[in-house]
Amino acid sequence: MSRLHPALLYLTIYNPTLHPSEEVSKDDEDAEEQAQILFYSSQERATSRDKMLRQVGLAKALINFSEIFHPTDSCHNVHSQSRRMIMLNPEPDFWIHAAVELAKTPRTLLPKPKDKGKGNGKGKGKEKEKASTLQPSYDYHEGSFHDYALRAHLLRGYEQFKLTHGSFTSILNSFGQEALELQLERFFTVWAWSWDLSKNFELNDDLGLSLHPLYPSILPLLDTFSSQLPAGLDALFLSPPHVVPSSGYRQSNYPPALSRHLLSLIPRHLPHHEADGGPEASSPAEKGATANTVAKEVGSGGNPSSGFLGMPSSLAMSMDVRNWSWPGALTFGKGAEPKSPVTEREGMKPNPSVAESVSTVVEVDRGALGDAISSADIHCLLEKANDGSSVTDPDAAREGCSEMDHSGDTPRPSRVPSPLPADDSSTSPPEPEKPDRHRQLDFACTFVFLPESDDPLETRRRQVIHLRCQTLAVALIADADNVEDYDTHVISEATSQMLHDIENLIAAEATRASEILPSATKILQPKDNYLISFDHFTAASPDFVAKSDYLYNGKQLLEQGLHITEVFSRGQQPQHWHVSKRDNTGEEEREVFLEVARKETSLSDVDNILQRLQSYSF
């Protein structure tokens, strides 16, 4: 039988201390309860008022009941046969409550044996009527997801709202309850319906953003660049899906949602195995994305899959069929992306020169290139019309425009494809391309709400400056009141130089890794995978995604009790070791997660590996 994926049943945000804005009768308890609900959205197309109040009232009752036994620790999770209920208290008196249905499989009902004898036709009509009214039964899967993963996702949604709009408390105090309800409706409606519970949860995402594999080498360059900036600017280097925070950025204790939000604004190239046979990329940043696997990634890449502001263009393409009846479920992320001519011709066999040309042109921004081509065509047609010549071939017009463009000023390097490699038959090899240190960068700015140092609930509007070159970018967090005092030309020159140095560093590491041939032992022997979390950032083994139930259970045990510092577990089939440990011996608290796939490894061997990981410095 086909398994049905988990699904969000309803999501609500309420504050039990709120009261109706208008005078109501004291006997009307429903009006009092409804005034406390700031946001509600359900899987059902239309939910009655009584059902909504019952669902919110059940959550309140569970919280109040648990506080009787433990006043300082209220109820957070409730398990039942078919669902999970999560209660999150991000701010005082504000609660986010969600109910998620477990994954389920339809249960096959065995037909009842027919009884022989008289009187069989008396109850046939009733049996048919009873069978038509029976509801289908399901077998629910207890281990569909983990409580920690659900809570972490809800908390990320709240942090994202707080970053882009402000805290619940600040909006309520400044603009009132009606404005808060409007902001919650606009944000969490889209956020809830884009939550795809069919995907496997990854512990890497729940712990924080991944640091760049060359973080120890990039950090000195970033700190040197930060020392050249005016006071009040904190730098963050972005190379999707990795980040490198400067020392000043980490000392400022920015919320983890800030780096995650800034990373989502940068276009991201898909890995080669996800690009569906896309053209190869030749960017040095892509070649050096991972230090240990960079030899495999040289000459591989993919097409950009980002839409507006770097958000995925296929946001809700993998939504469950049951969510189609939700309000707005078919309107978010459903825009079909037109296929490019290059993709339609992939089935043909072009000559090598054309294939190389296609793979290079993909790196160019299609929107900007299309605007440039269209404007150039019109310009050429006007010139030929003024000269009295008739234009019959559009390709000739484009060719004339190309000659005109080459005769003028040199366009921006970020908009121009890199030169094609010369054929082997060429007698004079071309000169190697020299990177331009003073190339123009894409400049953009955005505003976020960051909490003050003394009160995390009081948020203030701050400006963030983006300086981007292809997939590498630098974000500068500034004070909105002093942005006009900064010399943008000096900042742009320093940023261009730093990105140039980082590109050279990544390219050098890619060359070095490609020259190293791994031994047969390293290829055949299973590798030990690790994940280290500290200060809302993570460092992990190359291509390691932590999805194991053992690691999630270990993380949940570390969260439940401070007296638990390490959890060792070993499976039966396969016999892999899984370790979760909290380390408080260093300057900052770390959490180490280890997965050892070698059968002959003993407990002492695992402990030795763990000790080596704890000695790593970041």
C-alpha cells in the first residue's frame, strides 16, 4: 500500500492575556477566547468557530495542567496515535501551536466470509448502508519525524518573522493588535503552506548554517577586510550554501536567522547530481566548494535555480495532494518556468565548440542578457533604418550589434562569459585569463529588525548592504542612522580586492586537491562522518547529511537534561556507532555528533576519534 506523507493539520498563534477591543457581554465566553487568537490557519477550507476554539482551548488546558506539576517548564509536545501537538513559547504570553498528522498507510480490510443458510437476504440493505458509511482505517508510523525537528522548524519560522517584521511584543505595543494580526496573516500563511513535511529532516539545518570548508584560511582575509571598514560595520562572507562570519560578527551576537536570511538572498547553483544533466560550470568558487571533494567538483555544476531575491522558484512543487484544498495552497511557487532553448536541444548532439559555447553562456544572467540583446537589436534596426537599408535577417542585425558592442566600451566582467578554450590545432595558445581586481560588484541593500543588546524583545530597524560577484557575496550590517556617512567607493574597492583573494584561494585549493590521488584503502574503507555545532554554526564532513534517528535521539536527550553530556549508541543492522556529546571544556560550548561505519571499531576507538574531533579549532 502507498504511504501517505505527514501533513500540517492547523497552525495558530494566540496570547491568553488579550481582551476584546469592543465591549462584549460577560456571558459571551467565546468572544473572550476568540479575541486571544491572533492567527489561525487549518488544512480544512472552512473551519467553524467552535472547532477553532476547541483546538486552541485544548492547547491551553494541556499547558495549564503541566504547569501544576512543573511551574517553570510547561508542556511542549503531546503524542497521540495519529498526530503530534507542538507548543512553542517564543515570547512572554505568546504561544505558537501546531498539530501535525503522522505518516500513515491505508489498512487493507479482509472481506468477511459469507454465511450459508437461510435469512441471508434480510440484512443485505443495512450491511451495504453500513459499509458505505465506514471511514477508511490507517496504520500510523510513530517515527515519521522527531519532536526536536518540528520545534526547530517552528522556531526558525518565528525568528524569520522577527527579523523581517519585528517581535510580537514590539508590533503589539507600537501598532496595536490589528496590525499584528495583519502581519501574522501575511507571513505565516505563506510560511505554513510552503512547509513540506514529506522531506526528510536534516540535523545540519536544525543546528545552524554550514561554515565554508576553507573557513580557517578565509577568516584572516575577512578580518583584514573588516579592519579597513568604518566603525559600526560587521562583515559576513556568503558562498551558498556556506558562510564565514568575521570575528566582529560573532562578537556582536546576531541572531542565527540573520545569516540564514542573508544567505537566501544570494543565487545558489545546484550540485551536479541535482542539476539533471545541466551544463558544466567553470566558476572557481564552485570548484572549491568542498576542500576534500573539490577534485570531483572541478568542471561540474548546474543551472541556477533561484527566483526573486534568491528564493526557490519551485517552492511548493512537492506539496502533498491533501494540501490542495488549503487556502492558497495552489498559488505559491506554482509558476511554471519556461524551458530555455539550450535545455530543449540537449537531446541533440552538437559539435564540441557549440557545446563549450553553451556551457559558458549559462553563467551569464539571462534576464540582463535578454534586456541587453533586445535593446541592442532595436538600436541596430534604427541605425539601418536611418541609413535607408532594409533589414530582412534578424541574425544579421544581431551580428551587427555584436560588432558595435565590441567596438565600444568593455562591458562589465560579471555580464560577459569567460573566453572559450582554444582548440588543440591552434598554433598560438591564448594568454591565460587575468582576474580583474577592480570589477564592478552588484550592489543592493535591505532592512532587517535586530534586537537591542539589553532587551531581545525590543527590535530596531537596521540596514544591510550586499556586495555580490556571481555566487560570492559580502554582507555588511550597519546602523541605519549612519549609512550616509560611509564612503561606498572605498568599501567597494576593498570588497572587490577581498573577493579576488578568496577566489584565488579557492582555485589554488581546487588545483591542489585535484593533484592528490587517494589510496585504495581510503576509497574502499568507510569514512567516519562528524558534525560539530557551535555558536549557531556547523562544521561537518564533506557531503555528510545527518538524518539518523540515533543522532536526533541523542540531540533530544542532550536538550532534556543538562546532566547528560554524551550518548553512545550502536545499531544492529548495520552495526554503526552513533555518538552525541556536549563539550564544555573549551572557551565556547560545542556539540559533537559522530557516525562510525566500521564494524571492527570498538568503544575505545570511537572515544579516541571523539577526542580528536574535540581538539579541532575554528
